[in-house]
Amino acid sequence: MLALVGRTPGGSLLTALLCCAASGCGGSAASPPNSDATLLLDFTPNAVHAGVYSTVVRGFDTAEGVTLHVREPGSSTDSVKLLASGRTEFAILDIHDLALARARGEDLVGVMAIVEQPLAALEAQPAIRNPRQLMGRAVGVSGLPSDNAVLRSVVAGAGGNPSRVRRVTIGFNAVPALLAGRVAAVTAFWDVEGLQLHARSPAIHEFRLERFGAPAYPELVLCVSARTLREQPSLVGATVAALRRGYAVTLSDPQSSVEDELSRVPGLDAGTLRAQLDALGPAFAGSEPAFGTLDRSALRAWATWEARFGVVPRSPDVGAMFDARYANAPPPPDA
């Protein structure tokens, strides 16, 4: 596995992305793969996937020699299973799901970041002004290991004692559980459930994970099997290059990217997509110099956090878990 690269100073993200959209981002093999491939989303389509749809609607995939077929997962576990079994070539995974899969022995590899920041947060009743106030109260969690880690990390980061918080498993019903007052707070994704909650109850307080001591890690990652990376590197490189061009459109012309997604998923609400994309904008790149970057120091800090808060029993080996050769490739010098 190739080594990750660290941050490199200088350069404008938007300028680099515009160059990508105009003439390709580099990183794919010299000869195009001329292949079809399936890309499985992590969740039902929302604004975080706008760049994926811009990629296929505008033909950036075929320009790189790959025809991408975008699919929605049937359940939260489908993506890992299908990727590990070779029934899909690419999948967008939550980084915690990737860590858990590798801890179980699945040889999956992250090849590009989709967002560069955590999307997890605690959403709390208006009376809760500090996560410390959750001690002695009920907090709804889905039951996923990462939810417990988020809760513990935020409460501890605010100076509270996480062991004094009463966890209640509510499945994936964060929005109705909080609005009905059944719990004092819920773990949620701030770009989806958080926006839904604030639209219904603007006084709800939001405590984002990275603001309470967690490192800035890439929540969502494009993943492949190690076998695909080994046997079809040109396919991986072409797909990463195409997606970088698609997300360049998302960042430079969000409205057009929303329209691209609506053209493929017409049942989505345009207003909701726009609101999500407005909120997500800074998370697509974070402090990185280019979209999709996999930063070694950020991932190492995440790996330490991941084990410390119990998502996995030991720190993931980021050198084996990620391959940055395509995501960190610079745009062509003549772009």
C-alpha cells in the first residue's frame, strides 16, 4: 500500500477544483479502463452525493473511461457486504463502518475522502445549553458503536462524565424522538437530521463532535476492495479522477449540481438539497488543499480517537487502510 501524504501548503482549493472540472484531475492510469462499475451510496441520496450525480450527468466518468452506475443501499450494512463480496466495485462508507469491517478481517481500502470533517453531533433540547447537562438524563442513540463514541466524546470534551448519561436505544428515529421530548438529546448527522430538527424547532442546540475535542477526520470515504485496487488500478484511478471533477461542480456551482442530482433522483426536495449543500460546503474540503485528499496526520489522529472511544478495540493501521495515490494526485500542470 502506498504511503499517505501529509498536508501541503499553498494553492487555492477552488482554483484546483475548477481545473479538475475543466480538464481532469490526473491520477488515473495512462490507458483508460473502458469499464462499467457500480458505486453504492452510503445512504439514501442527499446533498453529500451531489458530486456523484454531477459526475455521471456530465459524463466525467465516461470521459475517464468508466461508466458508473449509482445505486442506493438497501440497508446500512449492504455497502460493506457487497463491497467485500465483489458485487460492487465502489462504495461510499462511513469511516467507522470501514474501521469495523477491517477489524472483522474485511480487506477494504479507502481511496478518497468525500467529506473532510465529522458529520456527527449531539442535537439537544433547548434547555440543554452544554453537553455536561446531559449527565443524569436520557440520550437517544441508534445502537451503532460510533454513536456511543460520539456521545462519550462530546460529553467528556465538555468536561462531563459520560458514564453518568443514560443511553436509550432508539434506532434511526432521532428526529421524532427528540421532537416528542422522549429524550434530552440524540446522536445525529448534523447535515441531515440536524437540519430537519432545526427546521422544526430552531431553539434546539447542536453540539458538533469536532468542537468538543475530536479530530477533524473524513466522515465519508470512497472505498474499494484490496483486490480491486490490486487488479484494476486504472479503474480506481479513473473513478477518483471523475469524481473529483464532479465535486468541483458541486463546489463551484452548487445550484447546477443540485439540478444534476434532481435529474437522476426526481423525488428529492430541491429546497432540502440546497439547504443541506449550503451547510455541507465547508465540510467537503475542510482545511485540505484539494477535494478528496487523504491526510496522514488527520487519519492518525482519528485512529487514536477511534480506539480511545471504543469504536474498535485497537487503533486502525491507516497505512494499510487507506491508499492516497489517486486522491492526492495534483491536477495536470497545464490545467
